[in-house]
Amino acid sequence: MAENLLWKADLGNGKYRNPILFTDYSDPDVIRVEDTFYMTASSFNCVPGLPILVSKDLVNWEIKNYAVKELPFDTYNQPAYGKGIWAPSIRYHNNMFWIFVGMPDEGIFMTSTKDPLGEWSSLTCVWSGKGFIDPCPFWDDDGKAYIIHGYAKSRIGFNSKLGIFPMSMDGTICLGEDIIIFDGTITQPTIEGPKVYKREGYYYIFAPAGGVEDGWQTVLRSTHILGPYEEKIVMHQGSTNINGPHQGGLVDTPSHEEWFIHFQDKGVYGRIVHLQPVTWENHWPIIGVNPNEEGVGEPVLKYRKPSGCPDVMPTEPESSDYFSNGRLGLSWQWIGNVKEGFYSTSERPGHLRLFPINPTKKPNEILWNCANILTQKIPVPEFIMEVKMDVFGLEEGQKTGVIALGGKYAYLGIKKIKEELYLQYVMSKVIDGVLQEEVQWEKHLNVKDNEKIVWLQIQFYDTGECKFSISLDGEEDEVVTEYFSPEKAMWVGAKVGIFAIDEEVPGAKGYVDIEYVEFKK
């Protein structure tokens, strides 16, 4: 498997390179339980949500589960871009795994489990209200519990502050008023994403500041959970090309080395994940290497792997899917809540069957508003996503294809019109402030009546651009589009995916069968 990795962070010589994941796992948080590391990340409007990634050495990660199956509000039955699950915190307490998460339009929520690879509890609303984000639970050793959190200016009118609630020990409800414990307006603007730890008599809050593109990592410390807090910047970009290095989690290895996992904003590629060594001096952490006179570190590009961890085979979150085990691969996410009738992995064994429905129930609704787009994060700077599909089952007015979806989108689709198949290249376009679709060109597609097999491809380049193509024999491309740049979207990078849609909502029973989706260099 190691030879076929799209992105190999493990260099095989006792060292690793950053990023450890060239994938949009925004706002990562990490814990260790015995000899295993667990990481989760923001998932916004996509479901399933709250990915659970697992590692034995902090460098090689696999996706193993999701904590959330659906978002419990009708808002998310259609794509609610930029909303949903923001900046989670994962913790292990009282023999339970816990994730606390802020949904900026709904409140603070919690899910828990004894088995992180099994079923998680339904989301419990701990605090209801707009603008409360990035919650981190903390169970103190005096029998009290708290949630420390940030504020979303777009919902509550201010930011750059951190607040705290007292919380019930079972994590189900906040017990008192919100109190602001730190105001970073002057010295730590846009401070958010707090993660709380206790060490040698100090309470530490690790929190990013300065914004995702150009910011830094700040640490606050106090001898009391309510403050007052001292502040110190502990990591910045320095002389590296790793911009805005911040927002993540502190973790130790079984040999008690400490490390920090964080993201870097890479535009169309999203917020990719880095790993930094942590040392301590005068009860302050230094994250990264080459600290300046103030003890501010900078990120590493290459470094020795964490000690106290076993040697493992280099790996990465799986992208390709051959639908051989009767379920969707774990890298797939829909862009809204999944409804019955979106898909089947059992009706034709070894295939994914997509049903071309329109979940909005609106004729000719643009794809942007439909939840039944099955997407994956961009896994590496350059790659090809190839989809082999059987379009024999399409009915009148139905369309399937491959899509690159970001702040804008384009797709190469196959539509059935009057018993004939047509290839369409479609791009989104804002007209009079409204997002619309515009067909760039349409071509009649000559495929055999009883053998309607096609291969669709998206080829992504390290410029952030992509091209679409189709082959009728799996070898030579019949049509190749011009370059398209999907751009980054709200808080996330672009995605690639597949879809099936009924543009005319006639109640037909058509389908498309996907034999495989393969990601390759």
C-alpha cells in the first residue's frame, strides 16, 4: 500500500514531512488513549460529520468512523454552506470519549461513546444560542467542569474574546452564566478555537489568533481557571512558507514527548494538517523549532518521528472506492443530510447505485442547492479521479456526472434527452447576485444501446486548476474541457465528487451504477 500512497508523509527513514495530511481536515483536535491517537475535525454542512481518524504514531493516519450521522435541523436537508459543525474538541474522561462542538446558528453540542469506532450518542444541546463556537470541555480535579469557547462575530456581533460556562459533570448542560475570561481585541485579535490543559499548577489555553491565513498560535496561562491570564505567542510563520500556523491540539506520546497538531490554510486545497514538536521553557511551551529571543517557534518541514510509538506501515485516509464490501468508503460525505433514496450499495453488488432524484422538489433546481452530491476532500496537490459508470438506467431528464465544487463549481455530466444521451459541460455563474448554472457546450454522446459504459475523469493540478474528460473505452479521451478553478469555499477547500439529479422531477425511477471511483497520481 505504501507504494501507492497519494501523499506519503512518512519518509521511511525515521523522519516525516509536513503536512502529515494534505487534506482539508480543518480545526483538528487530537488525544491519546493508551497507545492510540484519535483525531477529529470540523465538518460544517457535510454528513456524515465529525470524522474519527486513528494513528499509532501521529504521522500515519486512517479514517475509521464518524461521530455524527446527520445534523438534527431541517436547515441541513439542503446544503447550508459555511454552517453546521465548527471546530470540535475531543476528550477522554471517565472511561468515555467526548466531542464538544459549536454550531454557530444553533448552540453548543456534545456527543459521547465508550467505543470511538462504534456508535456515538445523538448530539445533545448543551447551550442554545447563536454565536457560541469552538467549545472545549474541561473537568477539573476539584470536581467542577467547564466549557471554554469562542464567539462568532457574524452571529453575535463580536469576536476576539474567550468565554467560559460552568458545566454539569456529565457534559449535558451548562449550569451558569457565560463569563468572558480573556479579551484579545488589542493584542490577540480574532482569538478563537481554545483548547484547555492543566499542567504543574497552571491552566493553559492554547488558542489561535490573527486569522487563518496570517495568524499565529497563542497560549494563555493562569493559576485559576477564571483568570486573569498571561499571554504569549508560541509559534508563528517565521522564515517558513507555512502561513498562519495555528488551531489544533496538544498531545503526548507514551514516552511523554509532547506534540502539536494544527492546520495551514492552503486556499483551494483547504486546511491541511501539520505536526510540530513541543518543548517547554519557564512553564511556557515552544511549538516548532528555531525559537527567537521571545521563545516563538516556527514550523518544521521535516523532522524525526515521535518517539515512544511503534513502527507502522505508511498509510493515509483511503480515497479510492470499488464498492466491494457493500458500503460507501469512509472518505465520502454528502453536502447535506442523507435521505432515503439517494443511493444503494446492495441493488447491484460491487457497484454504487445513485438515484437521480431532486431532493429540493423544485423543477430545474441548480445542483448547488441539492444535498445528493457525494464528495471527497482534495487528497493531494495533483491527482486524477476516474469514475467508471454504467448510464444505461438513466431516464428522461436525468443527469449524472463528476463535479469540482468550491466557491464556484463545474461539472461534466451525461443527460438523457428524448431517448438520446448528451454530454454537457456546465459551470456556475453569478448573474444579478444569484448563482446560476450555464451550459458551456453540449454534445451528442454515441454509446452502444446495450453497453452504455463511460469513464469520466477530473484531473487536478498543483495550480489549483482542473480539467474534465470522458472516455468511451477507458483508454483514450474523447473530450477534454478547458481549465477550471473551483476556488476555496466558506471555511473549506474545494471538493470533487459524483452526482445524479433529476432536473425535471417527473417521478421517474432511473439510476446510474458506479463500478469504481479511483484516485491516482
